[in-house]
Amino acid sequence: MPTEATTLITKTDPGWSTNIRLSSSGNLQEDFGLSQNNATATAKKMISDLKKVSLLPSDILRAVDALTALENEYGKELDRTENDRALELAKEYMTDVIEVSGEVLEGPNSWQELTEADSGRASGKVQATVASAAVKVAELLSNGTEDFETENLHVRVSSHPANDYNVTTRRYDHIYYPNTFIELPELFYRGYGDEDNNVRVVFMSYTTLHSVTNTIPHDPKQASPDIFPAKGQVNSGIINAIVGQKGLWRAGDGETTKVKFGHVYKGDGFLLANPSCVWWDEGAYAWNTSGCALNYTDAHVTICRCNHLTSLALLMDVRGFLAKEGVRENPVYLAGKWLTLLGCSASAICLVLCIVCILALKQLRETTCWKTRCHLCVSLLLVQLLVMGLDATETRWLCLSVAVSLHFAMLSAFTWGAVESFNMYMKFGKVWRPQRSLVKFYVGVGYGFPAVVVSTTLAVSKTHGYYTETTCWLAPGAMMWTFFGIVALILAINLLAFVMVVRLVLARTMKAKSPQPAGTDSKGQTDRIWGTLTIFLVLGLTWLTGILYAAFGSTALAIVFILTNSFQGVWMFIFGIVLNRRIREDAVKLMLSWRKGRDEMEPSVRFTTSNTLDSQVDTGK
């Protein structure tokens, strides 16, 4: 037989999960006397009873239903109360509601035993009841501010003339979580004043409400490795604002509400991903992203912009522990760290060998193609050396220097890749015959363009575009486009140029009906295409795996990304130098000549023919 309290839940809200109603009688066995007492007396009894017991999941549902019934009774009492007493009754009701709500939210662990549907529904009802009580106070308040506070909930109700709101009064800081606030637009009050030109504003902040729909503990110190990865977790305190009537306010054209969230699970202790600015949809009892946009995020805070008001929060994926002093070390993080160190070290050695080969072999160092590849190797070498300093976060200026230099070096590497594609098309397409070498022009583009991008990023962000808390790199969010956006464009240009060159070569091959004229080296052309394809694959495929990792967050993709990226120099050396038979032979002859003391001996003349096209341009022929 169902208990009386269980029957109350069934009547007031049949939407609760059946298994919760029938499987547990709970510690609250009555309806708090609402049927025999007035709303005020019932509220006092609810507060007293809730303080005496530890709430089970069924108790939470019972208390939430009673809270909803209490709201209805208080509304009836307010309608019967004279105006001079109504404000005092509304304030008393507000105090009782946040006391009851605070007790219901006291134990977030019990909430996590509820079904997802029940926790969302109960959470929504608590928020709606508190908001309705606050709006009733605001409607009766005239030119004043009232604060209501418990350990788990704070409400600020204001009613002032529109002109009295300034940068201080239209901003509300979450009283429980630092670095969390909501700031209304400068002219938020337009169209929302009453007949006396007073604008009613309600702000609310919760201590534990954010965790009731989570699968991870409220306190990060209680987290254990077995609960991760956890997707779509509320990783901030919940903050709410109401202007005028609940749910009606919308930002004017060109205006948004700024909301800053301090992370509960911070990026210096946990692997965080996929930040999403959300608001509580009372109709769906779930979080909704429409109307809110991510403006900035890093390991500790996220800034959102929203065009409407309700309960606002930040959702993030918490994937696990981040290796850091004093925090458990994640095995995947450690494996990636050591693979990166090994790959970058091997790449640095191989890139040095590439540069030495290019500079030592005369036929390489005097051709435009290999000059551009030498600059590419220099840029990649700088990247590999700087990547090993990504964790140098102890000294801010040093970390900032590493981040800026790495941004420049990576952009430079991709720009030199584009220069190589352009140079190849110039040779094979024969669209323009310069009278002198283009090397100086290439150097200006290869290093000048990245310098402009980095300088602009520094100037616009005032150095805040480079994050220095947990890693020395660009700050997550909009600043990432100064790298990924440009890289995507460069890779698209490289692909287009490569496809056009291949088409040209294939067309010439198909049309050839007689032996090639003297001075033309088809094998050299093939080497050139192969070399450029190598560069495109090394630069392009490595970052394709990075994009896939960012999209899916797979551990396997993370390892693949590390292997392809940190070993870039190794791939360049193997496919660009070692597998080139002509370079290999000339390098061997040069080493033999050094050993015999014949420094004047030059490498094989045969290699010169493979660069006929380069030589003609470089010498002005």
C-alpha cells in the first residue's frame, strides 16, 4: 500500500519515475501538515523536518512536490492580504522558500541517485519556485534592494528607477564561487519599466544546484578515476537573472548579457573539453544552448554572451585527471608526454640532418626549391624545440615567450609549405617567367606573414590571447582561429596547387608522342612532385588527426596525433632525403671526398639535371 506521502506525490506530479515512488518510503512520511495549516506554518514545519533527516531520493521528490503546493497556498494568502502587509508576507515567503530549497539541495549525492528525468524535473521545479517567490517580492518593492541568503542559495531583489542602474548595480557576483558573475547590458531596462518607471531586477546564485544533474561529485577532491570520462557536466555555479516578469526579457539589437563562469573542475587538475554556454529550459526540464554563445574560455574561467535571461551555467566534458603536482596522474597524459618528448627529440635531430644535407650539397643549396625546403626545415626545427617547453608555466614571461614563438614558428612552417606549392606550380605551369630569383620574395612571405598575424594577435588581445596557466599556447576560444583558420586556408591552397600541377604533368604525358627533348628530365619532375607531396602530407595529415581528436576526444586519436606531429622531422628526413636516390648518392660521394681530403670535389653532375627548371629561373635563363 502506498503511504500518504507517496499518494501526495502521485497526485501532484504523476511525472516522477514509478520505481522511485514504489521502492522507497523515505524518511519523510507526511505532507508537512499543509492540509491543516496555513502556508507560513507549513513552511516552518517543512524547514524543521528537513533539518532532522538525511534525504533519500524519494524524499527529494516529496519535498519538491510539497514546495510546489506551498507556492500555490502562499499565492492565495498574498491575494487576500492588504497592500501594506503584502510586502512583509512576500518577504517572509521568500525567506521560507530559500530555506526549504536550501535544505532540499543540501545533499547533492542523493540527487544523483534519481533518474535523469526526475533530477531534471525536480531541479527545474526548485528553480521555478524560487524565481516566482523573488518576482512577488520585486512586484511589491519600491525603490529598494532586499537580499535573502542561506548556505546554498542567495537572492537579490531590486526595484529602482531606470536611471539609477549603473555598472555596479547591473552586475551581480556569485557569492559562493569566485570569478562568476552576470553583467546586464548598459541599457537593459529599455521597455521594462512599470508605470512609476521602476525596473524590477532579480539575481540568484546557487551553491550545489549545478551538481544535482551531474554524474561527478560536487567536490572535485572526492573525484576518482573510475567516474571519468564524464560528458556534459555542469562545471560552474548556476546564476540567474530576471528583469521584469520571469522569462520575458530579451537583449536589444547589438547587446548581450555577459556571463563569466569560474570552473568547479579546473583545467590545471582535470582534462576539460567542449565548453558550452547553456540556460535552463523550464519547458523541457533540460539545458538549452540557443541564444547563448561562447566568447572566451581557458583552464579556469569561461565567458559567455546571452541574449535572454534565466538560470545560466556552463557545460563541459571532464575527461579525467591531468598530470600535475599534487593531483593523480593520468596514464594517457603521461604516455603522450613521453611520446612527445621522444618524437620531438628525434625530429630535431633529423631536421638538423636535413638542413646539413641541403647546405652541404651545392646543387641543393643553389636551387629555389631546396632553399624553400631548407627554410621549412628551420621552421619545423623551431617548432619541435618549442613544443618541449609547453609546460614552462612557472614563469609567466617565459611561458608567454614560448607561446608567441610557437605560434610564429607553426604559422611559418605552414606558410613555407604554401610557398613550396606556389613555386612548384610556377615551374610546371610556366604562367610567369621571372627574370630573377624569387627567393627574397619567398623569405618575406614565409616569415613576414606569420609575424603580422602574431603581432596582430598580441596587439588585439593585449597578450591575453596566449594562455599561460597550464600550457604555453593560444588561449582556447576565438584566439584559436588565428592558427586553425589560417592553417585550414593554407592547406586548401596547397591541395589546389598540387592537384593543378598533377593535372598539368598528366596532360603533358598523355600528349607526348615523341621522345622528350634534350635538357628535359621527367625523373626530376617526378622527384619534385614527390617532394612536394611529402610536405603536404606531413603538414596536412598530421593536423587532420588533430582536428579529429578535438572532435571526438578519442584516446587512440590523441596518440595518433602525437605520433604524426612530434615525428614530423623524421618523416621529412626519410621521405625527403633518405629515399631520394640522387641525394643519397651525392651525399655518399661528398662524404668520401671529405675523408680523402679532396674538398674541391663536387657531387655528381647527374644531379644537376634533376633541377634544370630551378637552375633556369635562378640564373635568369
